[in-house]
Amino acid sequence: MFLSVFDVFKPGIGPSSSHTMGPMVAAARFLDHLRHGEREPGAGAPAALSASLHGSLAWTGKGHATDRAVAWGLMGLDPATVDPDDADARLAALRDFRTVEVEGLPPLRFDPEADVAFDWGPPLPGHANGMVLRAHDASGALVAEETYYSTGGGFVATERELGTPAPDGPPVPFPFATAAEMLGMAARTGLSIAAMKRANEEAVAPGLDARLDALWAAMDDCIDRGLARDGILLGGLDVRRRAKRIHEALRAEAGLNLAQPHVVNDWLSVYAMAVNEENAAGGRVVTSPTNGAAGVVPAVIRYYRDHCVGATPEGIRDLLLTAAAIGGLVKHNASISGAEVGCQGEVGSASAMAAAGLCAALGGTPAQVENAAEIALEHHLGMTCDPAAGLVQVPCIERNGLGAIKAVSAASLALRGDGSHFMPLDNCIEAMRQTGRDMSEKYKETSQGGLAVNLPEC
């Protein structure tokens, strides 16, 4: 099983990898289907487009900008390169002219206000995040229809793909699908998890270090943007950005040497909150492994670089590689989708990834790294995804800060031991999968329970 570090960590646009980036990717794939796919018998050329959103994509689609994301994707915009300001300007023009013009297809009628339907009935059978895209000819006859599922982290699968076993991917020297396999390979070869992941990546594509450095630069830039901006986040909750003010206070206290020992937790939180305030504002972020959990890994890397003794660029690369290895295990054996397993699959997975990565960067053995990931994930089990008003703001922004704090604590605990522990990471991942399966739909990114329905009345 091989999932690249650049699949786990992807540049994109907020506020949600599953509800914003995924639908953009699905819409772009549908355009390709129209360019190259078969048409319904007797249908003419495509002349109009429509979409229906199901399950969590419907329940929290407005707050997660899913309807806008469908329109952006149908206009040919890519989440990895889109400029948020340009995307909004193009959407305003689409609302006026109600026509999509993209390469390789005739002009297509599409009204983003009328042609995206929110279906609040039962989810589609394949996944909680389902959507159906359709094209019609000038007479209204169906030309093509495709069902897509946004499975978390910006990953998308058609209905056929979801029902087909995933391919093994390219051949790599260390193809581990479980933590037990990963630790066994490390023991036999004497290699670290980062070294094995590096060998796998270099077997697939060259230029690894430059690409890892660019990935961290994108994360670091996002932190800096979040630390520099203030104001009220859009959406109706009137949530005020806090990262800039907290960061300024922390810097002032450091100069006066008045800080309490636990102030390091505030630094971790402010780095994570900066990212997630940017995400909530629809800015550019990096899935880590999702947008809703995008602040945890960058915050821990920034903590490592700026606060840890002996931090190096090589350590940052090892942190990213190790975190990606753990993220791949979680995605392969459970889920990183809040709509499927709750926030344990988002912030819980991110915290496990960050804990493992930090442990590796600080010199931990493979057994200690696996222990760090298990500690962090274990103490997120059962965490619900219940965003107020369907917005990735409350409790999501602060939750990333706490996920980063837990990651550092888990790495530190693991480094104090020899790597032996009671609960293997594989079993903890399976427990997360089972917990998510049994969790009520009210608590899985539908905003129908929990904090989402217990709001202040003032």
C-alpha cells in the first residue's frame, strides 16, 4: 500500500477538504467525463449542467461552501492553484451570465443558485459525502450522469471506484499497509520510518527534498498569514480572529520574561489557530490530512523549528515523511473523513501524525514513533464532528490547538519510554473505525447534534 506524502499533504482552499476541495475535484472530473465519456443513447451535445448534494454535503454544504465549490470546479478551477479572490469574482460573473465556458466543451447553461440542489434525505449508499452531477442537451434530455463521493482530505471516488478494491499503487521497496508491517520492516532493515518512506517516495518521483521544503513553506506561509490578520469570520456566528492578538501578546511577554512555563501550549495553539482561521475564511491551506484539521501538523512543525533544541531542516523533512506514513495507515485502515467517523478521524488523525513526526524528528526509534501516534489517537477516540452552523469555526479552530498540544505531549511521553506499550497503533486505528461506524449520524458533520444544536440564545 503506497499513499504519497503529497497525497496526504495537498495545497488547497478552505474551508473544507471534503466539502470544498472534493466537490471541486469531482466537478472537474465530470467535465473530463463529458469531454471523453459516452453519452446516453439518443442524447445530443451537452448544453446544461446540474448537481445534487447528499448526506453531509447537503446538511453542512452551505457553511462549507459546497455549492460554490461545485460552481468553481465546473468553471475549471483547481483547488491546488485557485486564487480565492479570483474564484469569488468569477462566481459573481457566473451568477450574472449563468453560462460555463471551458475548453473542449460548448457553452453550458449553469445557474449556481438554481442548479445545485441540497437533498436532505438519507445519504447515498456509498459514503456520507455524496453528490450527483448531470448534463442535459438543449431539449432537456439527460446526456450524462455520474455519482461522486468525497471521502475526506480532498480524495474523490466515483460510485464504481468506491465499489472496486483500490489498486496497490506503484511498486515501492517498503510497501507496508499496517503499523505492524511497518515496524517489522524497520526491525529487519535497521531503517527509520522516515527513511523507508523516503525510499518509497524516491522510487516514484525525483526531487523529494525540494518538494518537501516547498510543502513546509506553504504551511509556514499559511501560519504567517493567519498571524497577521484580524477581523470577524464570515458565516453569521461573528467569530473573531484571535491568532494575531494572542501572537502579539506572546511576543511581548517573551521580551519581558514574564511567561509561565505552560506558555508553550499557547504558542502551539496560536500557530494552529492561525491556520484554521485562514481555512475558515476560505484561504489557502494544506490538507493535513484534511482542511478541518489543517492546523495541527504545521503547528507542531513550527514548534519544532522555533522552540525545540537542535531543530534542523532534515528534521522537518523527517517529520513530514513520518506523519504521512501514519496518515496513510489511518486512511487505508479506517477513515480521515469527519462525515464518516467524526472528528476523531480528522483532528485525531492529525494529532497522531504530528506526534509520530515530532517523535521521529527528536530522535525517536520506530517503536517510540508508533507509540507516540497511538497515544495521540487513543485520546481522541469518540470525538464528534459537530460544527456550529455547519461552519468550520466552532469548535474546529480551537480544537486544532488542543490537537497540537496533545501531539507534543504524546511524543514526549513516547520518548520517555522504550517503545513498548499495551495498545498497538493498529488496534487503536481499528477502534476508531468501529467507533465511527457506531457513532450517531447527528455527530458526523451534519450539525444535527452536540455543540451544533447547543448554541447561545443571545
